[in-house]
Amino acid sequence: MALDKVGKYEFLAEPFHCDFNQRLFMGHLGNHMLNAADYHSTDRGFGMGWLLSVNRAWVLSRLAIEMDDMPTMYTRFSVETWVESAMRYFTNRNFRVVGEGGHVYGYGRSIWAMIDTETRQPCNILDIRDGELMNWVEKDKANPMAKLTRVKMDDQAELVRTIDTYYNDVDINGHINSVKYIEHVFDLWPLDWYRTHRIHRFDIAYVAECHQGDRLSFYREQTGDNEYCIRICKNEAADDGQQQTEVVRSKVIFA
């Protein structure tokens, strides 16, 4: 049976994936989106399983999720995903989260790169299977959320937390899991904050790799009403003491 360019995958808001408001954690929604992306690419011949056999891997470069509502405990919902465009080194993939009766919870946008797993260098996506990925580009399905933009911060951001990284932070590529960064960012606000605020939009850009054992510092700056930017840096030893390298930059808009 011929596959559509748009994939649709059903998930369940399991109780242990929901917060104290009985709504799905944003981190788990992000994980479902990444799973949908993998299912979609695997079904069409360019998934991680096959790529790893030829020393290639997808790496998430940027992700934005914008939600008007969030699935509640035990709710079944679907994540639709499609490739909006593909270039030599990056591909743009969209998401739509849909519930029963066609209720739209929200949307997502992402940018992916492909790397050589041995050299960790970027690869030409269009070299894979003679550019077959272009056959799956869907330009006509709309995504109404605003495009991805750069997160701008100054040097006055406040250091709010420093954490260590462990086994459970690491993914199949050997670096810190994309979703773990999301979870760590939302832990910067106390539980009481989430009694009166919900996450409306979340943008994250992955700048550099981190590995188990890296110590991460989180800097936060308020940039508007219910809008915050966060910079994550890894702390590294240097000849003159400690130096920091920016690894992630993100923005959160609360409602």
C-alpha cells in the first residue's frame, strides 16, 4: 500500500507521563513527536535503524512546540508529521497534535541535520538513497505556528542552577538526550508557578554536544510578560581555570 507523505501516529497520555494537573508533560510530548518523526522516516526508508548501519544518524538541531491545550490523563491523541522542506544539510519537519473529534491541541516545528557517526561531522542529506527524501516533501499542508527564530539574550542573564549529567541523560548517539534538556529547563520554575501558568510555546536550539559527566549551568533572563530565555552552558577545565561553552539556547512563553 502506498504511503502518504504525512504520517499519523497514535499515543496515550499515560498517568505517569502527566503532571500534577493531570496533563501531559511537555517533555513527554516532545518525546512523542521525536518518536513520530522516527516512525515516519523509518517507514519511508531513511530511519535511524538503517542510517546507523551506514554510519549516519539524524540529529535534532532545533525544535519549537506551541500548544493551546495539552492532552489529559488517559486521553488518546495522534501526532501527525511531515517533511516541509529538505536542503543539503538540513531538513524541516512539522508536527500537528490532534485529539478525538479532530480537536487540535497544537503544532510543532523542527530542524534536523545528519551526521557521520564516526567523524561527528555533517553529511549531505541528499546523498542518502540518491536523494529519495525529496519524494516525501509535503509543501501544501499548513502549519499556522510562527516560524523558528533565533533566541536572543544578553550577558545579564542570571545563573539559576548548575547540574551534573548521568547515564539517564544520554541517548543512542552518545550525547545528552534532546528531551532531557527540555525537562531540565522546565525544572527551573517551582511547582507553585505551574498552578497558575501553563506552557504555551517552547523553542530550543541545540548548539553543541554534551556528554555524560558534563556539568551544565542554566542562565535565565525575563524578556517579556511571561516570556523567558534560557542559556545552558557546559563547564570545562582550562589552563586559566574554568571556561564555559554554550550548548543550548531556549525560550519559554507561558500563558
